Amino acid sequence: MVNIIFGWTAYLLSAILGMRILWLAIGLLGITITNGMLHTTMSLINRKYIPGMITGLFLFIPFGLFVLLKTIKVTAIEDIILGIIVFITGTALIPISIYITNKIDLLYNRK
């Protein structure tokens, strides 16, 4: 639910508004690259396949880095700073949202 409500909405908004809100695209690209790195790292640490590792390693990281580097070249410094804020905030919200949804799940699924 968290990904659908926040993640997909943010990606859709970024895709629709494009160049008008490059700061959102920069922040989301950072989150996407981090997501790919985390899935890949967790697979290596656990020595087993973790869902998202293949897409993270072969799609999110290379594509995200490519687009991020191209985007930064045509972006004002103010948008880069806002993008970094979106990245930090979004990345911090991931474990917080997982924790909260796990607690809610425990409350509603106790038998």
C-alpha cells in the first residue's frame, strides 16, 4: 500500500510534469538507485535471491545512474538541492513506513 499510494503517485506525477519539476525526478532517481543497491546488497549478504535483486542490479542502478547524470547536467542548482531533500526524505520514510505497516498488520492479524 505504501508503494502504491506514495511511490507510484510520485513517479506518475514526475512523469506527467517532467521538466517542470526536475527536483522530484532527481529525488526519485536517487531513491530508485538506492533501492537497487539495497536489494542487491541484501541478496549478497543473505547469499540467496531476494525479489528485486535482478531488476535492481540490471535496471534500477544502471538506468537510474544514466538518467540522473543526464538530468543533473540540465538542472538548476536549486532543483538539485530540492532533489537531494526529496531523496533523503523518501529514503528515510521507507523503513519508517515498513515499521508502521508491520505494526498495523500485527494489530489486525492477531488471532
